[in-house]
Amino acid sequence: MFQKLVVIEPVSLVPSAEKALYSFAGQVVMYPDIPANDDEIIARIGDADAVLLSYTSRINRYVLECCPNVKYIGMCCSLYSPESANVDIRYANERGITVTGIRDYGDEGVVEYVVSELVRCLHGFGQESWEQLPREITGLKVGIVGLGKSGGMIADALKFFGAEISYYARSEKEVATAKGYRFLPLRELLAESEVICCCLNKNTILLHEFKQMGNRKILFNTGLSPAWDEAAFTEWLEGDNLCFCDTIGALGGEQLLNHPHVRCMQVSTGRTRQAFDRLSEKVLANLSEYNG
């Protein structure tokens, strides 16, 4: 059991999960807003031995050096790698601090977003149809860049509607092959696909040039950050192409929000009622596992 658990910012836990936090520590302090800077984070943590945070704040080396009592940090957000995390995990581990995160809690909403926007685009619901005549997903050539959990779910959903699925990943996956998905080198996938879905970890950039992609393509980015070099992407947008992103972070900033070939919802499509339920369960499970 912790002596003091501090939630330094809103972490989207459901009320029952917030109440459950009190069973893990003698004292629990929850802040209702996002700290402005490192010094405010340090002040909030104080002498706490456990900390929870979401994706909107960072706990870097400086913060950890100033908070020597911390022995557990729970990220109430996705954790895929130390490089993409908003906690200095490597330094934390050097200090013997345990850092946990969660995965796969908002993927269902993202899948629904991709299917919804693609159907609206192809059929012309509320907009001009992508082609002269409305078309179905049936027979559509879709390339998935990054076949992790969310990428795999998007592939499965579009396959259900009759799409032809190709994918690029670090290695060929037997499970994907068994489903009839083709593993292709990235250049070939970009050239052959009519729709490309980038489903990559934060700060992972694989699209360095767009010449191989060609024109008249639809690009989805469902990651938390751009999957491309900005200059090359901006030039590609000037062609007869479309890019869909749910958040400004996925687009790379507000500078392209009003571009006629950009469709940005400006909302995280993975933040649903069910996602908050799953997030809460996994955060509490991490706390339970640490406390034995």
C-alpha cells in the first residue's frame, strides 16, 4: 500500500475507479486541471510515493530528480515504447521506479471512425462522392501501415466489407497471411493501395516521400502524431488527394486544418464511454499487480 498517491491531472477514470484508488494508499490527492509546467508538477507530487498521469503532462528527469520519494508511476494512457512515452522511463528504471501504462482501450472507436468516414467519402454522404458514381468498400484496395492491435482491427473491419487488404509491418505475420492479407514492401503498398491507413506508434515516421504513392489516394492517420515528413506531406496534399485525421496532433498542427484536402475531426475518436471503462479497469489492474 502506498503512503500517498497523487493524480497530477485529470486521467479519465470512471467514478467507481476514482473511488477505488483510496484502497491503494493512505492518502489520495487528485487535481482537476493540467499542470502548467515542470515546477507545478513537482509541487503537486511533493512527497508522494505514487503518481498517476494522463497523456497531457510529462514527467521528465528533472521532475524525478526533484521527487525522490516516487517509486511508482501509472500512465493512464497508451504506453508502447520508452521513446514515445511522456515519462522518462529509462531514467525512472535507473532509479528503481516502476512505470506502467496501458494499451488497447480505445481501438474500437477508432475503427468505427475509419469505417464511417470512408463510407461517407465513397458514397458521397454529406459531400461529393470520391468517384463519379458512389462506390462500396467491396473490392477497394486498402493498405495498412502498421499491423498492431488497432491496425489489425481496421483491416478486419474493412475485410468484412469486402476490401482487399495489404499491409506493411516490421515482419510478415502468420495470422494476417491466414486471413488472406498480403505483406508488401512499403513502396509497393503505397503505390498499389487506393486507401492507406497509418496505424503507427507515437513519433514513428515512415512516410518520407510521397512520389511512390501517386495521386488520387485517400490517407488515414489514426496515430497520435504525424506518420510523415511535413514538407513531403504538404506537397502531396496539393494533388487530388484526401487525408483524414481525428485529432490535430495526428495532423501535426493547426496550420493545415483549413486545407481543402484535409478532413480533421479535432476530437479523439477513441475517447468513448466504453474506452473509459476499459482504461479504468486496466489502470486499477496495474495498481493491483504492483501491490501484489
